[in-house]
Amino acid sequence: MGNVKEGKYKVIQNYNSVEGALYENEVVQVYDNNTKPGHLRAKDSMGRVWFIPKNYLKKIWCFLNLHYIYIWNKN
């Protein structure tokens, strides 16, 4: 899959296809199972599978660790 990692991505531009549309700011889950070159296999919040061009997505980085939140709230 190259330099693209699995995880959550945000749609940065509306993507239309014959199956429907993904709208800007929607969050999708990307999987390492791509069959179309230049596209990523993603699943939206409704469970639909999409093959989206890479330039429509931006990786969401999450540094949240629930263990640290528990310790912080405990003190």
C-alpha cells in the first residue's frame, strides 16, 4: 500500500460515484486491502465500502490514550 497507513481518514472534498456520495468532513476507516491502483479501500459510518482516490482523504492523527486520561482524572 506504500506510505498510506490503515486507520481513520477524513474526506477533504466531496466524492461522487454511481453508488452515492461521500461528503466533505466525513470520517472513514481505511483498510490495507486495495485492488484499484491509486485508490484506498474505505468503509463509511453506514458500513458501505468505497474505493476512494488518495487525494480525497487526509489521515486523522489521534494521540488520545485512555490510560493517561484515567491517571490525570485520578489526581
